[in-house]
Amino acid sequence: KGWYEITAVDKAGNKTIKYIYVDWAVARIEDVYYRKLEYAINAVPTNNTKTTIVMLRNVSEVNTISNKKNILLDIDQKTITGSFTVNSGGILEVEDGIVNNTSQTATIINNGTLNITSGTIKNSGKGNIIKITGGTTNLSGGSYLGNSTAEEFIKITGGTLNIKGASITSNYANVSTIRQTGGTINISSGTISCTYKTTEARAIQVSSDTAKFNMTGGTISGYTSNMCAFEGKCTVNLTGGNIQNLSTDNEFASAMSVYWGAQVTINGATIKKTVSGRTIYIDNGTVNFKKGTISSVAFTGNNCECIEISDDTRTRTTVVANFVMSGGTATANGASPVIRVREGGSFVISRRDGQKHWKWICSIKRWRKYNNIRRKFSRWHKLI
């Protein structure tokens, strides 16, 4: 420990391996050693040249990556206790080690470019693991560990979050694994889960009139009600991946909930309740089902349908709950109904017949449930 290998090159290009003993350095850039990580970051040029900083020992520091600094931080299985702020124009890539913040602030705040490929990002204080206010955040690997006092592990208020291979899990009551109040989330692979089984806890919570949520692959899973909740006039596109609720004893625990004007398009995803209870709950908003699979398993309770279209006026004064189906498959095993339409909700089947476009609209005035959508509804309309 303390001995480091360097390669010396003379003017003729001859290389000589030398060993030096450094007992004071915490980081290095190539063959230059620094007493503090801060000093190494300050030495990185501000011309977007990618520079690798290798950690040599554990440190406790708070650092900022400023504009035009491009840093690959190789933690080398060490631990950094503290936090990072990536400013607009700054780039930070983290690999192979632990970053842990013990304070009330986020471990990493990103408004520039943040890439995490491996290692562990955690917060053992009271803050977020990652807070995204702008820029681009790419999570292609690594593990993420939070605490029971933060409202969410990862919070995005602006910018873009790309999840492509990372595994993010929460196991606490009243904590969202990811909460989005702005910006864009793109999930192509990886796992987002909430394993807490009793009190309200969510894997995904989108609460914004401007947020965009796109899923082409990966898995979202949890146990509680509203474990994947879309709220506000957000735009949600699900073209792949799996959303599943694993609850065995909560009939109200839906795989996906739609509230307050959210616009959800399902064009290839698989959404299921694996054991019992409803799969999709629409309170106020629209789900356009074009392609994919929605399924539920039989349950003896009242909320055992595959899809419930509701109008709970306790949550909004203007209630519009719509489910529009133009493709895909919706099934309910056993005696459970596929669709339950509550007063004020609407269920639309849209299809092509030759050159004409047909829409079948069901508007229910009283609570009814249907095992088969071919049964008579209270009111049908055929539009050409």
C-alpha cells in the first residue's frame, strides 16, 4: 500500500518502469498525484478533454464538476463519502466503487451529463440518491441504495434520464423508487422495483403536466397499490417491457394507475397482476391500448377485474376516464371480469373494416362488470 508503478519515457521513446512510494495521495491523473480529490478535479482542463481520475484511498469530500470538464472517475473499489454536483456543460462518468452521502442532500445532483456504468451510489442520510434537474443522466449499470427518510430514491425535475441496464430497488414505506415531476424518462432495459409490501410505496411515480415517460424494455414491479402511478397531464408511451404487481393479498394493488388527465399509450408492453386483483385502474385520464397484453388472475373480492374505468369524484371535479382499445389482448383468468366500467367512465373499441373506420363506444351509467366485451352495454354508438 502506497507503492505505485509509473512508466518513464525518455526523449528517444525508451520506457522504464519505476516504483515510487506515495503515502499522502488520494487520487492521481496518470503520473500526477494529488492530496485531495478536489485538487485533481481542479487540474482537469476546461476544454472537454476526457480525463481519468483514479482514486487511491477512501476520502470524505464534496465536489463540483464545472462547465467543460469531462471526467471519468475510476473509484477503484474505494469509498467516497460526500456528494457531487455536475453543473451544466460538465461531464462525470462514475465506475467501480462507492459514493455515499451521509447528509440531507442528494448524493449526486446533475444538471450536465452523468454516466454511471458500475459501482454503488447510495445515500445513508436523508437525501436522494440522484437528483436530476437538467442535462442527461445515463444509468447503464451499478446499484443504488437509499434510506427510509427520503421521499424518493431518484428524483427528476428536468432533463433526461436514460435507464439501460441499471437495477434500482426501494424497500421502504412511503418512498418512491423513481419520482418524476418534469423532464423525460426513457427505459430500455434494467429493473425498477419497490419490494415494500404493506404501506403505500411506489416503483414509479410520475406527477407532472409536462413530464414524458417512455418505456421500450425492462421491468417495473412492486406490491402496493399505485406501484406504477401516472398523475397529471403527463405523456406515457409503453412500447415494450413489463409492468407487474406481485401482491398476493391486496385486491386494490394495481399494476398501473392513471390519474388526473394522464395520457397513456400501450403499444407493445405487457402489464399484469400476477396473483390477484385489478391490473389497470383509470380514475381520470385516457389509456389507448393498441398492442400488447393486459392480464389479471382471479380473485374473490370486489376489485378483481383486469381493467377498472372509474370516476372517483373525490380526486377531481372534472372526471374523464377513458379506455380506448384498437388492438392487443386483455384477459382475466377464472371468473374475474375483463372490464369494469364505473359511472362516468367510457370504454371504446376501435377497429378497421375495409376502408371504413368503426368505433364502438360504451358509456356506463351505473356500476356494472362484464366478463365478455361482446355482451350488451347500456349505450352503443357506431361511427363511420
